[in-house]
Amino acid sequence: MPTDPKGRDVPGYGRHVFICGHERPEGATRPSCKNRGSLELLTRIKAAAREEGLREIRIQKSGCLDFCENGIACVVYPEGTWYRLQPQLDVGSIVEHLKNGTVDTDLLMNFDD
């Protein structure tokens, strides 16, 4: 296997974070995460994870996660924890989840509405 820049000898991550980067056109009937600032938020979360030295984490943009009405859609695997994020989010709670699995219940996406 080629040398991995992160020093891994097998592919994979302990946690994988997808943040919706889908963009709908102006005037669309549904909101879109990119238009709400998801890519800027993704950049901040990645930087905070890097500052914490989290190496077994992959944080990346996804296509539409289809729950844009709830806020910026984010899902963390392998747990399958769905978050509804806001652009002004203090990213510390997401980083805590990535570090030790602590779920911020205030940010959980509510599928019951």
C-alpha cells in the first residue's frame, strides 16, 4: 500500500463527518445548506479538529442529505448521529463528539416534526 500522509496502514477513520454542501437556486421552494453557510462552517470544524490533533477523523462536504429545512444537515458515523447546525455554531460541541463521542442533544436533528 502507498504511504499514507496521516500514517495509517489501513484505510478508514474512527469517525466520518458529512456536512451538506448542496446548493439550490435562488427562489427554490426548499432551503439549501450551502446558502446557509455550510461550507464556511465545515472549514471551521475541520480547523478545530486539526487543532485538537484529531487524526482518525474525516470531515467532508456531502451532497444533499435531504433535511435542509432543519438547518445545516450534518451526520457523524459510525454512530449515525444527525445534527442540525447553524452558521454561528460554537464548534466545540461537535469537536467533543469527535474526540469522545459526547452527543450535544441541543443540536440533534428532530425527525418528529
